[in-house]
Amino acid sequence: MNIYVGNLPFTTGDQELSDLFSQFGAVQSARVILDRETGRSRGFGFIEIGDEDGHKAIDALNGTDMGGRPLKINEAEARQDRRR
């Protein structure tokens, strides 16, 4: 399952994101999205985790506070091809 994690503190890195979700199961990948020009976090990221563990994580973590910001967590939508 691919999970979108929004409203992340701008200081959050891939490892912190992985650590947050690892309490629910084996994290296959964790990636905070960076701005291409500045290299700074854009405030959101993606987690890949098993389906059952992912649903548990969404239910438990959505709306919880991380660094003073309420996380917005849901199942990621399929990315649409922008190269048309």
C-alpha cells in the first residue's frame, strides 16, 4: 500500500518518517519529497507498507501531532502522467 503523509514538519527526513510508521509493520520505503531548486522538504512524503499494516497506521496516525503540526494521512492516489 502506498500512503500519502501531508503536513509534515519541514525538518522531517526519510528516516524519521520510516520510524513513525515502523511501529505498525515493516516499512518498504519512506520518502520525504524535496523541492528541486532548494533541496528543502515540501512538507509531504510517501510510505510503502503492507495493506493491513497501512490501514492500521492511517487509522492511528491521521490527525496526530508531529512537531506541532497535525498530520494528514491517507491512501495515496495513483499518479497521473504529466507528460502529455
